[in-house]
Amino acid sequence: MKPKLLIVEDDQSLRTQLKWALTQDYEVLFAGDRPSGLKALQREHPPVVVLDLGLPPHPDGVEEGFLALTEYLQNDPRVKVIVVTGHGETEHALQAIGQGAYDFFCKPFNTDELTVVLNRAFNLSRLEREHRELQEQLHHESFEGMLGTSPQIQQIFTAIRKVATTDVPVLITGESGTGKELAARAIHRQSARKTGPFVVINCGAIPETLLESELFGHEKGAFTGAHIQRRGRIEAAEAGTLFLDEIGELSTPLQVKLLRFLQEHKIERIGGRKEITVDARVLAATNRELQKATADGDFREDLYYRIGVVVIPMPPLREREGDIELLATALLHRYAAENNRKISSFTAPALRAILTHSWSGNVRELENRIKRAVIMAEGSKLTPQDLELALPHAKYESLSLREAREALEKDLIQRSLTRNKGNITRTAAELGISRPTLYELMEKLGIGRGGQKT
């Protein structure tokens, strides 16, 4: 469909000229005075209006044109109004710009110049509309900074809303990059503690020798270098939420101290003898299988059940039906705006590469690839090369049919074994084959149980 263009002009010869010049590219609508122009605007909703300032009943003045400009913008603040003035009347044009007109041109006009101005106005209107639609889409499809419409992520949103109204500890599990910290922040912001602090500590990023002090604080002189008294992260979370990321990395002695805090809500600083009561909710996250770690003796069972009163498993990106394209588009628009890059979309091959990629790093990997691509891309659309993603069939193009089939089988089996951590039963079920068939294929293709080639 051609975009609609409303021309408010009472000169019949000029209207005929404009019609011949513009009807190939636009659906041209005409009005001869201010009231009929307003009716056409309300009825047809054109994104761009060409408005002659000299309109009846005072075609030799500009008062009626300025009234029309005001009315049209009040009716639709987003419409792009291009005013037409007589030669040498640029002061009127500048006044119109000051009152909200998009641009102007003077009579007699040059058709090529008018076409350029119109193209620019329509392009800007389209970009603004797309931006509004994206913002509306994100508003309806996002929750506390998390975006998605898949049943898998909607279940997470529902779980967060439920646990946020309580004060029980929550364990958030999932692969790296699935948004565990975002989920924890969402729980905090939805809770009665939202005005309190949200304190984060990554238990796997701080050396064990320093982690106890970071968590519980220390008294002056408690150890070499402790020149002042220092509150720990637990105390800093008073009346708020403490988020323990990668809790599976805690040493056994720290697990014992944390368990005591969870049971009694009291701590002692290192080197201190005074018990300190702390009112803080504890949320934890891990990408480890804590149940297995508990069975292996690496994680205390009593602590596991204390922190995991409610467990929220974050789904990997590859299992979130329909969310990958939505997330990719939202991230593209965000980073294009942040970096002032005129990149509008993905090429068709890039979108195919995005949808077929395994995304082992989940949302974090998707975010990093798009951010880098937006900064480094040369064109107005992102390509597979910009994203450093190869199309899934590219590596098979130089192979024979038999070689390609074996390579594809090997790739699928290795990926499935890796996802299922070498579990043959789950891998066979995922691939839709029997266990004996899977064993035969693994032996034929030289694949070990961990997914690696033997």
C-alpha cells in the first residue's frame, strides 16, 4: 500500500501539478481549506501533510494557515506538517517551524526538492512508528527487565510474582547466561522490601580467604590488615535482599556459618564476640546441580533445603519457544540507539543463523554478539558475518551426501550428549532413537559418552 499524503491547498492548478508529480509514490488526498483538511486528517490519518499557509477565506494572508497548523498538531502530535509559503516569506516558514512544523518549501517549488523533503518526512514518521510499536511490544512482553512471550518464561514470571509476596529463601537455578540475577532483582522489586537495598555477592568470584570477611564483616584488628571495623554484605542487606550468586562455590565452613544465619538471622563479625541481628531476605543462584553436589558431599544437605524452600529453574534460551527473535530485535534496537548507529534489522540469512544457533551462552551470548555486531557492522542490516555466526549448512557444502549426513549425525549426537551430561537414556529420548541405536551410532562415529570424539 502507498503511504497517505494529505495536501491542503486551494489552488486547483497547483493541486493538479502535485497530483501528477506524487501519485506514483503516494496515495494523495486533497483538501481546499482548514476545516476539510482537519476532517481528512481525522478520517485518513496520513503521516505527512503539505499545508499551504495561504488558505481561504484569507488566501492572501497566513492566519488561516497557522490556525490549521495548530489544529492539525493538536489533533495528531505525530503528524509531519510541511508548510508552503510564498517566495521571500521565509520569516513565516521559520515561525511555522517554531510552532511545530516539520519543514517548509517556497512557491514556486521544485518537484525534485519536494520529493526529497517528503521522503525524509515519511522515513522519519516510519522510524518513529516502528520505535513506538517496539516500545509498546516490549511493555506488554517484558517483566521487570526480562523479555519473552514463551510459555517457559511466562511460567518464570508467574513464579516470581508468587514468591515475591513472601519472605522465604529462593534458589534460582540454570545455565550461565539465562538471567538468574535478573530474576532475583525482579523478586526484590516485586516484594515488600523493594525500598531496601539489593546486595549482590558472587561467591565464585572472590577468593575463599576474603569471602568470609566480605559476607560477615570484621572487627578492627581481627587479622593482619584489618585496620578498621567493616560491615559485611549480609549486614549491608538489612531491610532488603541479599543475593548469593554461585552459592555452590561456598566452602564447607562458610556453608555452616551461612546456615546459622538463615536459621537464626544472627551473625558475628570476624574477630567479634557480639551477635548482630540482621533482617535480610536471602536469594541464591547456581549453575551447578546442587542435589548431586549434596549427594557427593560437596554441599551441605541441610543448607540446600534451607536455601531451596522454593526453586526457580531458569530455562535455557534454546528452549524458549519464539523468544530468540524477539530478544534479538529488542537488543538490536537498544544497542543501535545507544551507539547512534543506523542499523534497522537483520538480513534474512542472519536471522536464520540466529534461530538455528545453539546459544550455549544463552541470553548473555546473544546480547554480547549483537552488541559487538552493532558497533562493528558496515551496513544498515546485520549479517551472519557481523554476528560471527555461520549458517548451519555452510560446513557441509564441500562434503559428499554421505559425509554430510555422518557429520550432521555426529554434530547432533555430540550436542545432545553435552546438553544431557552424557546421560544415554535422556540423549536417546531427545534424539528420538533407541539406546541400542544410539550406542551403534556413537561407535560408528567415534563419539565418547561425554560427547567428545574418541
